[in-house]
Amino acid sequence: MRHSYNTKDTCSTQISFDLVGDTVRNVEFTGGCSGNLKAIQKLVDGFTVEQIESKLGGTLCGRRRTSCADQLAKAVKAAYANSLNTKR
């Protein structure tokens, strides 16, 4: 299922991705640092929600309290939790 997440306090404005079970595919960022985000998209394709959270969660960008990578971790965590709640 395709999910979209509006980011907070980052140069990117939105993250879209497919969530199949707990596996993340086809990540796309809107805005942000193109080269870095293209690399993240390729690196995390096929990762589980837990893998993305453990590797990217808490990553900061400059003086900000978050980053595009951290926002991705939050996005996939929220989408996965929501998918579990809708199955009940």
C-alpha cells in the first residue's frame, strides 16, 4: 500500500513509499538534497521498518532536531503502526 508523510522541519516536504507487510519499497522524497535523498532511497529499498528505524532514526541535520532520514524513520513507523491498527 502506498503511503505519504508530510515532513516537519526539513528541506524535503513529503515522503512517499510502499509498505508491504513490514517491508519498505519505492521511497520518494519531494524536495530536499537530491543526491543524498536518492542515495537513501536506493539504500533502504527492501529494508524493514525496524531496520530503517534503527539505522536512520535520530539522525540530525545541522542544528535541526531532525533530518530527512529521521523523518523517513518516523514515517515508516507511523504507517506500519497504522496498518496494524486497521487490521484489527
